[in-house]
Amino acid sequence: MTPSTAYPPPTDFDRIFHPKRLVIVGVSKEGLGFGAGIFASLRLIGFEEEIFLVNPKGGELNGETIYRSVADIPGIIDFAIIAVAARAVPEVLDACREKGAAGAEIFSSGFKELATEEGIALEQALVKVAAKGIRVIGPNCFGIYCPKSGLTVLPGPDLSRESGPVAFSSQSGGMVVDFTNAGKSMGLKFSKVVSFGNGCDLRETELLDYFRDDPDTGMVAMYIEGVHDGDAFFKALKRTAAEKPVIVNKGGLSVAGSRAVQSHTASMGGSREIWQSILRQAKAIQVGDMAEMAQTCLAFSLLPRRAYHNITVLGGGGALGVAAADMAETYGVQIPAFAKALADRIDEHLPRPGSSPGNPVDVANPFVPPKTLKEIMRLAATDERIDLQIFTSLIHHYKNMAMMMGKTVKEVTPYLELADDIKEVAAETGKPIIVILSNPKNGLDHLDVVDMFADARQAFIERGIPVFSDLRDALRAIGHVNKYYERKSS
Amino acid sequence: MNKEQARQIIQAAKQEGRKTLSEYEAKQVLAAYDIPVTREILVDERPALADALGKIGYPLVMKGCAAEIAHKTEKNLVRVDVRSEAEAGTAFDEIKAGMNGSGGGVLVQEMISGRRELVMGLTRDPQFGACVMFGLGGIFTEVLKDISFRKAPFDRQDALEMMNDIKGRKILDAVRGMPAADTDALAAMLINIGRLSLDIDDIAEIDLNPVILSGAKPVAVDALIVLK
């Protein structure tokens, strides 16, 4: 024993997120319980490090030995996934600690969330084991997703292995599964995602500090129901937001609390008002739901780090015109009218009738070839005030053309060319281009259009072009980006 | 700043087993933290009234003042725009009668004129601790709920952002012939409410409502301090 050793020892996050030797305790040979489910998920997503399986009954699963106890595993372990009955968890956790595990995620439920005496006592037992030197994620959680190492949540065999800038922590496991899946289809890439359930040990505040220093993390997204220590959370949030965007969705915002109070101030300081103010004070970004969260993360992920005040909106669809300008202003963005000379030059490329060359630029005809759109975007970017362009696509109209030509919608829709052109114009002008892909044709008789949209979306995403389903979503996300970089520079 | 004075006033109230300070006491506590409050004199007995009237000057405000009395206006214990010794004498007698011998005196207070009313205050959030509030005051406080909070302690920049958070922030600009509010003075008030709450743990809640902008300068016209 060296008395100078710091206690508790610093958390070895590397062995938690990138375990070389992983144990799953509670795999059943029959059926797909949590243990066998996560084992299958880890293999399917391609986790390549060693996995040890444990079940008191022993035997084999898919040719892998099942050890009868954690102690039977040869050598040390880095990380444990525990999916045994709640009553057995404290002992298993301690065995994992003795085997040298830096951390464990506990899927099992039956703890504090039950609000029973037994459940609360069992959770306290976990806290005690954790204090002896193993970090606990959970209980009652879906665990960690780390694309780089291949750790995945339950159920997460089909999540992406591509690592990216978004870290996410959440009490709710369902939120994690939904967000990572939605992220995958939008082109959001994650560094580390943690669902911590009851959060008896490792939770949002410590994770904030870890993500702040994590070189793989460029922004932190959080779904928060409550925090344990408001002071510590506030400080960690402030520290982190000073370095990286922190985007928070606070769940369960109730109206003013029912505390007995005498002053106006206390009666008006309900959790909604206080949380909103606390997040502002710490310079975090508050979003209203997980869709807004994903859109905001997408904008932070794909747009170069600066504010975008003046934009063009071009393309077609109902949102153009006055509606777009009003919407933009709501989020602190301007759509300035082009000078006459520039509008005239753009007008030369537009089809007639029905088009309008100002800003927004209404191309009116959905079949304007990508080459023409490219020229228009090039010209629009010559306006020095413009920081960013938004292209509102109308490619669903190609279904009509396909029907008339007796071809498939994928054959006639030039989305690949469009994606290449947009990428080229954005690169050559240095002004990012956002694409709005909104498909009103999504019924059973339009599955070909749905399929084409998925391909088109993928084509844009692969070229690093941010895609949103709605102009308002894009403008709101730009608004968040602007506020963050303006505050940083002030 | 005179922390000791503030502490003594609160200790005295606690020793009497009280949960609130009178308006007069509350303002003394605030003044000890350099928070601008109305000039005022507490008059217990009628013979002392004339001297107080002379010192405060007309027009003035008179209020029943005792820790047990909340909602002074509803109880008809407030007289505004008192302009003579005769008026003041009548007001004194009526207010005293209205107080039903609940003790306390009559507060003789300078009348602050200004059309812009703000609110400031303190609440202790179960999660985040002392949080200072800023917002539109007077009758708008509860109707519009146009308020923002900051967790104490905070700096001038935070205080300025907090004022900027409310929808009605333009009221602090130069409007309709009124000068722009002294935002530095407002910021200092907010910061000092935070300091007070951190220094004196016995304080549970504070209301400064209204804080009136007298020209550019903010003054707390009414105040409530609730103890734990």
C-alpha cells in the first residue's frame, strides 16, 4: 500500500470506452435476454476485442465458453456489462472490481426507480461498491455507445461505426436509442454516447468534464431530467460551454413549484424559469425537443465555426417568399434582397414564367437542370454580404416526369449531379450550402419516391452537405450556431 | 457595504421569532448592501411626525409598517402624494387606526416619481441555490411574468445579460422622453442582492417591487425580506 495514492483513483475512461477485455455477466443460452442480446449486438456491430461471458450455469454460447463466475475469467478485465437480477448485482459488481474492471454498465432494473425499500437499499449497495474503486453506469440503463471501439447500447447492432464530434449523455435509455438512430439517418456522427439510467455513480456532471477534455468530442448534447448537485453541475456546464457547444434538452419542466412561498420572486421562480436562466448563464444552448437537438448538432457538426447572418434561400416550394423572411428574422438571420444588377444576371438563368430573381430566388420550375442551379448559386454567392446559402429542393416532382417517361423515379432524378454541384459551389465560394429535402409524397403508392429520397439524402450527407427536412428547422439551427459563436467572440 | 448592520437587523428579527422583516427593516438591510432605497423615517408616535415630514419633504408617501403586515395597499394602509402637514396628520391617524394595534409605526417616505417600474428579488432554488430575479415590475410582474434569473454569485456581464433576457428590455432604453436607465446601477443592485443572499443564509426570499426608475436612477420603493 502506498499511502500517497490518490483516493478514489482517477477514472480510467479509456478502459471504459475502449475496453480490450470485456465481460458480459448474465448471458442466457436460451432466448435473447439483455445479456445475450448485447453479446449479439457487439458481435454484429463489429466489436473486435475479447468478450468473456458469465452465467452460473456455465456451458457455451455460439461456441464461446460461458464462465461460471467473474472470478473464473483468466487475467484482468477492463469493463463489465451486467444484466443479472437486481439482487445479484452488488456482488457481481464487486467481483468485477476485484478483477480490475475500471467500470461497469448495469442494464438490470429493480433499484431506486421502484421507490421500494429493497430497491433503494440495493442501489445504495451499488454506490458502496463503486466507492471502492469501480465506476458504475446505471443501473436501469442501456449503456454506452462508442463507434470507435464498437461498444454499443442495447439494442444497437445497427448503429454506425463512424466516429464523429457529438457526445451525448442521457438518463433515458430510450432517448439514446432514438437519438443515435435518428442521428445515423441524418448524418450525425458520435464520439461517445452514455445512457446512465438511475445514475447512481457516473452521470452528467462528471461526463461533462470528461467530454470537455476528450479530443474526440466537439460538442456535448445532453438530455437532462434532473441533476444531483446543482452547484457542481452548473460549474461543469459553464467550464465546458466555454470550450465546446453544449446543447441541452431539459425534460420534465413543470410550471412553478408548489413550495409554500411568500414573495413574488419565489412564486415565479419555478423550475422552468430557473433552468432556462441557469442554462443561459452557463452559455449552454437550450432546445425544446430531441428533433431540435439533432438539427442543432447537425448544424454545429457540418458548418464551419462562425456565425451566419445573411443568407440566400433558393429553390422552390411554399416556404419561399415572405414566409421565409419572417421565419429567418425569428431566428436572427437576414435574407437580404440582391442588388438589381445581380438580380438581373440571375434572372437570365431562370425559366419563365413564375420565377423571381430577388432573394429568396424562386426558380418556380422543379425541373431546372442542376447546371443552371449551380450557376445561380455561384452568382448568388458573389453578393459579399452572403454567408450561407439554403437550397430548397423540389425533387419529389420528378415522380411525375418518371411516370410520363415510363422510367423509374431514381433514373430521372438528377440528385447525384445536384449533390456534386452543390459540393463544388460550396467549396469554391467558401459559403456553405444547406439543402432542404422535404418529401410530401410518402404514402404506399410513393415508396419509390421515399426510396429515392433516402438515396438523395445519403448522397448529400456523404458530400458533407447538411440536409434538413424543413426550412424552419434549418433556420432555427443556424440561429443556435450564431448565438454560440457571437457569445464566444463577445 | 455594512454586512454587520444587515446581520444585526436579521438577528433581532429572528430573536423575536419573526419570519419577515418590516419594510423599514428590509430597506435598512438592502441599504447596508449599497442597494438604493427610498429615504424614509419610521414614526411611532404622532409628536415625532412633524420632524419627519420636514426631513423627507413633500410630496411624500405614508405607509403602515410592521412585520406582520403584508398587502399594505389592500388593507388601505398606504397614502401617496401627501402634500401638507394637515393631510399627513389625518393620514397618520387613519393608518394607525387601520393597523388595529398590531404594533409598528408609520413610514414617512419620499415619493419617487417615474413611470417605469421594475422588479428584483431573490429565491433559493432547491437545486441551484440563491437565484436573483429581474423583470418588469408593478402590476406587470404577475401578469406578464417577463422575468429572468441568475444564480449567485455573478458578475456585471451576467447582470447585463440578465436584463437583456426579458422581452420588455427596451423599457430600459431612452423612451418617450425618459432617459436610458442607468444599467450599471441596476447591475450593481442585482449583484448585491446576490452577495447579500450568499452572506446571510437566514434570508429565504427577497422582493424589491417596485424598483422605480427615477429618471435614469433605480430606487427600491417597496421591499420584502422573508427569513428561513
